[in-house]
Amino acid sequence: MKKNEKIYGNESIVALKGADRVRLRPSVIFGSDGLEGCEHAFFEILSNSIDEAREGFGDEIKVIRHRDWSITVEDKGRGVPVDYNPIEKRYNWELIYCELYAGGKYNNNSGENYEFSLGLNGLGACATQYSSEYMFVTSFRDGYKYSLEFRKGENVGGLKKEKFDYEHTGTITHWKPDLEVFTDIKIPLEYYRQTLKRQAVVNPGIKFILIDEESGSTEVFCYENGIMDYVKEISGDTGFTTVQFFETTAKGRDREDKPEYKVKISVAFVFNNEVNALEYYHNSSYLEYGGAPDKAVKSAFVYEIDKYLKNNNKYNKNESKITFQDIQDSLIFVSSSFSTITSYENQTKKAITNKFIQEAMTEFLKERLEVYLIENREEAERIANQVLANKRSRETAEKTRIDVRKKLSGRVDFTNRVKKFVDCRTKDVSKRELYIVEGDSALGSCKMARDAEFQAIMPVRGKILNCLKADYDVIFKSEIIVDLLKVLGCGVEIKTRHNRELSTFNMENLKWDKIIICTDADVDGYQIRTLILAMIYRLTPTLIREGKVYIAETPLFEIRCRDKIWFAYNEKEKNDILKNLKGEKVTIMRSKGLGENDPDMMWHTTMNPETRRLIKVVPDDLQLTEEFFDLLLGDNLQGRKDYISEHGHEYLDMLDVS
């Protein structure tokens, strides 16, 4: 045998024992050795308290987030049984906290201990104990106080038992996740909030109390009517149907050779145009990926609403069938199911795979939805019309998305040129400036006045489309808007619910350091400037937020005295100049349009970085900006009239009237 040759024989096989089964392989049990795994370890202890409360033992669970990142979970259940077990001939505390596959939840189908249990895999208390730096367990039951101490997976001092006059039975577990096991144990407060709120939702009437030592806050989560109250909370007063609640129980098998089991299904939903949500829970566990319930909901809702649309001749001739996305866009739906046998995709319980649960839920939803749509004609009509509107909006958005990608793709060059766009020489984006100017005459003046090294010119031919009032398909039919977007190079941002896929925006593709809007200092110029700003605000708002958009101030007056010229950008500046020239013979001219200015004047007043005046467009208050755009350019005609009536006099000096 060679000197360094490794031997692989009988003695090479090593089995992990005791706490090492978890401490050395936490991701196998908890799905991760990071923060997510640590959070799951907490949930295993919480779930034991939830199982007790749901069986009717205690209606309050307290969670304390300590400053040192340790955790306490306290319930008012029956108290965990830790005394001697004559059948197993061992102490129950050993079975619960030191045996990975032991517990009182394996015979769930009989309903003897827990009819529907969250902690079904028998790993929770033991796995969490094994992964802790320390764990202290106190159980109040049978007239005694039982105490246990564990350090790094090992028991210290055995079971301590003393007669005790307690107010109520229950279990207190205080432990600290071990940094030797998890890479991070600093579970954020928001995780506790979210978890306890979700548990309150699916466990009606149980009060969850969260105490955070770090902030000193105490929060209480409780939903007396469970998922129905939760759906009402999400919907607020914006739902266009009433909240529906359906509930059923069933028995069945996932396969003929598998055991029969019970399932209880509760669902609540409402249709809403402003908010949508889909949440599934099973045995109190939030199913992030859904699985069986998700498939059931999609199948049942599409089947029944499609049937209603067909039976009531809602589809246009040759129109395609609705998809679940069209329903989901206006649906708030929450389900909570429980079963005595559950097949999870893995220990972290983020999806279930039970075939019978999926089938039972699908048939149940179909039956109840069919009756609901028949018995509630007005609501059924609202749902049908909205789902069809969602579908048609989605299809229009998809067609527009294809058109937009086609129109905006490719570089602006000789093969894909934009009419009358004049580029600059430098390719250094940090220096490039784009002047958006008003009309062909301004193009000529600016072209002669500019520094061709870093200043490019894009003329706007007349007043562009009001982008705040137009639909996207109309906007992208506008040649000047598409040309402007091509020149910008960064794509578009679409915010509406039915056009998520339309967004093509990428800030890294922006070809300019500054986008400068340059229009005449008159009413028409101001309107064109506003319409360009509205276009940018609706289609590329990030450019405004990132401070890339500017307005070039152009002078209102040209004042000549002897051989000198002064430019005034407003009435005050004009009056100040005239005061300084008092007694001198002056000539005052209203500034001409950009196209009539000579190149030297254009360079000095509008384009020379040393002497020009630029106003950076930065919305300090986004809400206020949105309201004013809507008021001045949107559909609020009466609001616009009222605003002009009240504030119009403030702008009289800007009118170009004689």
C-alpha cells in the first residue's frame, strides 16, 4: 500500500450522535445555518404553544425578544409533560428535548393528543434545544413546577421538581440560539411581528403578546374571527364585493394504499381594485410557496369565473379565455387549512404537496363559488366585468410592451436615426448634455451656439402629447415621444398594475449626465416645458429623483445701454438693472424666441456652463408634485378651473400681452 493512500473500510463510517446531529448540520433540520434557520428554530417552540392553545388549553401566548438576542415563549397550556414515562421507561423530558423523532403528535389521525398539529415532524423542541447556547424550560402541571437546564445540547442537573401553587398551568421556554450553530442569531423585530400576526390570523381568538426589551414596546395581535377579520383589514373600505367566508371538513387519501386522514378548510375572500393578496396557511404555518392550496385556488376560480363569463355571453367573439392573473389582480384571498396527515416539501413547511387536500379544496371552492355567483347577481356582474377589464388591459399591455421594446431597442445611429437629433462628440456620459429645445428654429440657433464636444440638441416639433391623460398605447404611437425616449436611451418605467411587464427602464443605459429643457420664455414655451416634464415624470420618473433633469432659464428682457447689453430673467432683475442705469439712455427689448437669438447670446445666456442658469428639477414632495401634475394636466377639469380662478392673478406678469 502506498504511503499516503487513504483507507475506506468499515471503520470509515461515522454516525453523528446526540446534539451533533443538529449542531454540525443545522441546515438539514432548519433549512439554513443562517438567520432563516434561526428563525425557524424559534417557530418550532412557538408552534408547540400554538398547538396547545388551538386544542383549547390557554388563549394567550407571550413572546419576549431579549436584548441579548435570547427568546422567551410563554403559554397557558397544560404544561409540557417532563416526568417519568413508565411505558417508555424513560423521562419524558429526554424524549421531548433529546430525541429528534419523539413527541405527542405522531398519532394525530386518532385525535388523541392533537387533532391538527403544526409541530408534526417531531423535531422541533429537541432540534431547537440542540442548537441553543442555553435553554431553560419551566413546566407548571399536576401541582408541580418542573425545571430543566440545557447547555449546548447537554442537560445540566437533571429534572428539578417541586410542589408549586401556580395561577395556571403552562410552559415557559427561555433560550438563546448558539452562534456556533447559526451564523446570525439577531432575529429582527419585524420577523416576530409578522409571524405573530399571521398566527393570530389563523388561530381565531388566541391573543399573541410581543414584548421587545430593546425598544420597550409591547404589541398585541388577536383576530376574533380569524381570516375573515384579516381579509376585511386588508381590503379596508375599497372592496367592490362583500367578504365571503366558506368552511368545510373532509376525509380522504393521497393514494389508495395510504391512510385516510381528515382535513378542515376555511377560506375568506373579497374583490378589490386597489389591493390584492394571496395567502395560504396550513396547520397554522404560512405557506410561502403554497403548493396544494395554490393549485386548488387557481383551478377553481378560473373554472367558475370562466364558466360564468361564457354562460352570460361576456366574451367577445373569438376572445381568449381569462387566466388566473386576471382574477388575482383584483382578489384578496386567504385560506387556512388543517390536516391530521401533512406532506410538506421540506422541514421548513413553506409548501404542502397533499394530493387529497388539493382535490378536496378544488371541489369545495368550485361548489361554493358556483352558488355564490348565482345567488349574488350584482356582485357576480362586478367581478365578471372587472376580470374581463383586467384581462384586456393585460393583453393591451403585452402588445404595447412588444411594440415599445421594438421601438426603443437598438442604438441611435445611422441605421436607427432620430429625425433632426444632433449628437455631440464625446462618449463620456459624465460630460454629455442633452438640450431638448422648442422647434426647428431653436435647433438652428442652439446648434450654432453650442459646444459640439459635449452638447447635443433634440428639437420638439410643436406641443407634445399630454402623457398624464393618455393611455400607454396612445403614448407610444407618438413619434416625438418615442424619438425622445430613444435619445435618452434608458427605457421606460410603467407603474400600473396591469403593465408590470412593460417596464424596460435601466438607469445604466442613460446616455446623458444632464437633460436640459430649453423653451421660449412665453406662455407657449412654458406649456411645452410642462408637457415635456409631464412625459419624463410619467415615463422616466427616476431621472427626476436622481437629479438628471434641468430647466434652462432664458432671459425675458434684453437691455442695451451704450455698447453694453444686460439680460434680465424677470421683472425684478429688469428693475434692478434700470435703477443702476438711472439717467442713462437705455433700450429695453422683450427677449426674442430662441430661434431669433444670435449664437453669441445663446451661448452666453443659455449654454455656457460658466454663465447659464439651470434649475434642477427635484420634487421635494413627491405627493405634492403628483397632485399638481394631476390638477394642471389631468382629468380634474373643475379643480383646474377653481385653481386658476383663485391663483390666476399671481401669474399675470408672465402673460405676453400688450
